[in-house]
Amino acid sequence: MSRIRIAPSERSVSRRGILASALALSACSLAGRVRAQAPQPATTPITRPIPHSGEPLPVVGLGTAVSFPSATNAQRGALKAVIDALISGGGKLIDTASVYGNAESVIGEIVQAGGTRDRVFLATKIEVRAPKAAAEEFERSLRRLHTDKVDLLQLHNVSRANQSLAQLRDWKAAGRCRYIGITTTDDADYDAMEAIVRREKPDFVQVDYSINNRAAEKRVLPAAADAGAAVLTALPFGHASVFSAVRGKSLPEWAAEIDAATWGQFFLKFLLGNPHVTAVIPGTGNAEHMTDNLGAARGHLPDASKREKMVALLGL
């Protein structure tokens, strides 16, 4: 068995101290959510096609690694409000994992009770395990999610270039998942990630990517583009560090040119300005933040020159 790391979407436990950063996010993002004077454009949310099928996917989804794993019964109402906000705002992608505590069960119960399974794109992950253990883990995920198939099944935390997606392909052929993918949020594993992407050509690649963490642009994103893989960006707020960098600062006036009304939208639009990115999956347990994040899927996106200006603004 390979080493296990809890990763994408905003890990609840990791060697980088995600939990501490998540707490910082709650405080820092309050400042980052203060709206500019310009109103948010009332346009249809942007979608991008999943390359291997052409199916349109809304470009802003929901990560569940921090707020969902240990939710109490009292907190589940707030998390239902988050999922309701996602759906009502035109989003559908919910990303989770078998190792995100009780997140799969919380999501499954909310979606089942709301009768919204056909309105969400459920993505989960299983760890790198022996085939029998992997099969048991996947079956447990399906039970927790109250579904007989997921939209996307990802092999979590790939770390060796020879790791195979054969078992996931078998499940896809059997109709247990519609798409398959791989994930990492550790740049030490980018060599393995690139090798697997180029050999296996998965439907999806999930990688850590933010305005202050752009290492994935060098090899992982180009490899995904060459393989025709959709790209999901985990940790799009960089463990909350992007909000810390702009604490107490106002958005520049030119942010209105890309229809960014808050810092959160500014950071997400930077990522979406990269045409290789299919969707961003910021984590939140706050319905207002979910709605704000969805604002990044509306209006204009930055072109290459504007993205350079955004990086320069932060002194990166």
C-alpha cells in the first residue's frame, strides 16, 4: 500500500497544516468577501466541456474536505444551505473523498433528502490500495453517497509513475462511474502525475493550483491538455494565504473589467482565465461564500495580459 495523504479540494489533514489554514480562511475570507461597488453581472454561469465527452460542466464547484467531514447534526442545516446555494446558483460539481471523514455520508443524505441527485455532479476519490481493498472502499463510498454510481471516480494522491487506472476503467465500463481521474496536491508527485496522465489519459486531473501556487502550469496542466483531460483545481485559495495577502486592501478599479466584485471572485477568475482549467472547487461551509464563489462563473474572465497584471498586483 502506498502512503496515504488526504488531499484535494482543501484537505482537512495534511503535512502542510490544512486545518490551521482552514481556520485562517474563515477569518481572512470575511475581508475578502466585502463587495466592490460594481454589481455582479446577471448572466448565465459559464460552463466548459469535459474534453472526452463534450458534456458541459459549470466552472465553479464545491470542495468538501474541511467543513463536511465532522459536521454535527446541528451543522448539517448550514451544509444543506451550501449545496442548495450551489444548485440554485447554476453549479453542480461536488467533490469529496472516502477519507474526508463523514463527508460522503453528509452529502449523500442531503442530496437524497432534497431529491437533487440528477442536478449534481458527484465526484469522489479512493486511495491507492490493493484491488480487493479498493473495491470495498468504492462500495462503501457508493453506500454513503446513496447512489449506485458516481459521476467521477478519482484515484487519490497518486505518487508512483506506474500506478494503473485499470480497475477504475473496469468500473467505468460497468457503469459504476461515468468518468475516471487522478489527483495530487503535492508537487513532489508531479513527475508521477505527468507520467500517469500521458500514459493513461484519464478523463480528469485534479491538482493544487492558485494564484500564488502556479507550479502545475509548467508540466501538469500541459500534460492534461495533451491527454484531453479535464482539469479541476484543488486549493484555489492557496490554504487561505491569498486572502492574507490582500487583508485590508480594496479591489483595484480594473477588477470591474473582469466582473470581479470580491477578492474571492478575483482569485477564482484568475484560475478560470487559464483555458486549460475546466472547473475550480473551493471548499466552504458557508452558503453566502458559496454564492459569492459562483459569481466567478459569471461575466468576463481575464485574458493572458490581465492575468499577468493580477499576479503583479500581489507582487508574485
